[in-house]
Amino acid sequence: MADPFQSVQDEWSLPIWLTLAIVLTAAVYLRGWLALRKTRPAQFNIDRLLSFYAGLACLWISIGSPLDAFADVLLSAHMIEHLILMSLVPPLLLLGLPVVPLLRGLPRVVRIYIAGPMLRFRPLRSLSHQLVRPRFAWLAMNLTFLAWHVPAAYDFALEHELWHDFEHICFLGTSLLFWWCLIRPWPAAQRPHSWSILLYLIGADFVNTALSAFLAFCGRPVYPYYSSHPNPLQIQPLPDQVLGAVVMWVFGSTAFLIPAAVIAYNLLQPSHRPTRRVIPAASARS
């Protein structure tokens, strides 16, 4: 009897264009990182390079590796794919401070005649500033997350490969906006975190928890796709759905709550507490 796991893996083929795009992005970033390292060695240390490359590796694992084939068969694998794409890839890429290295890594002709005019185009600059406003970024990521988990949209994406790719673009793009507001990679203006950023993270965790709890406790398969399509692994849709919900609940919440805990700890340090103005006694008597 054929190995069912092998039969699923046999459905996978190397995504040539995605792989080439990731390799090309890695090469462009490395070229820019090497140039910037000459003048900013402390800022562009090896950790930045490793973080960006780890983000690219996670991106390929999420949607380019055999995991993508298992995501067509198992909801739990699909949730793992989405977790990597939304909770690991964006912060890793942004911690690599990618904006300037990617620009510096481009060929000079491209920088002068394509990238430069685009960056100076005022409507585009205004749009980019609006996209990274916390309120917009939070709504964009969480509404996109919920919309693609509506059963009709979820099943439609699995049935149509191009729409499935578009779903991944939506998840990655809106998650980059969400994490951008938290990390604000250079050369974005650095602002100290306030207590409101905790609401930003906890609110996102609430959305993730609500969807995960519904999938875990509703007691029925939510997505007809997994019931109507053959499953070579012989895993029933409902236990698979519960497992996927638990994975999304635990690891999704971890991605939001660990940064929230770190930020809260930093905000409670004495250096972040407002100082009270002390009036000298002599001045008080006068």
C-alpha cells in the first residue's frame, strides 16, 4: 500500500517563480546590506541579515514547500501555513530593516529611473503614510483574516489556485502593515511605545481567539471543502478542524502576547515613568 503522506507530497512541485523571486530578493538585500555595513556597521550587523533571511526562508516554507500540498488536504496544515505567513515572516523581515538595503541593492539604473521617481511621487508617499497608520493597519489585517475564513471564501480559495495565491498576498501584505506599526523599521521615524500599543496587540489576539474558539467548539465541520474532497491521510474533518483551531489559538496568541508582555515590562521601568516636578522649599514659601 502506498504511503499516504508520500502521495500528498507527490502532488507538490517546486514553485519556480516564487523560489527565484525569493532568491533574487535575498541577493538584492545582501548587496544593499554590504554597502550599508561600510558606513553603519552597528546598525546593519549580522543579526539584521540573518533575520531578513530567516523571514525569506519562512516565506518559502509557508507557501513554497510541501507544507502547501498538505494545506490542501488538512485544515490544521493550512492554519500552520497561515500562522507562519502572518506571524513569523513579517516581523523577521522588518527586523532586518529592509527598506534601505533593498533600495541600495538595486542596480543603479533601476534606482535612478524607476525607484527614485516612485518614491518622490507625492500621492504614493501620502498613500504609504496612510497605510501604516495603526488604526488602518489593525483593521486591514484583522478584517482580511476574518474575511478569508468565511466558509465560502475559504473554500473558493482552495478550489481556485490563483485566488489562493491572492489570499496569501492579502495575508502577507496586511500583516506587514500590522507589524510595521509595531517595529517601525529604520528609516521610519522612531516613536516610543505607549500603553495604546497593548490594546493594538491584545485586540488582535481577541480576534484570533474568537475565531479559534468558534472553530474548536462549534461541534461541526465549518468548511465543506474538506468533507467533499478525498483525504488520503484518512483524517476526519472535525478532529482536524479542532487541531487546527488549537494550533491557531495557542501559537497565534503567543505571537501577540509575547510582544505585549515585553512592551508592558519596558513601560513599567522607572525610565518610562513621568517625573514629578519638585518645587524647592524656598520657592514654595515665596
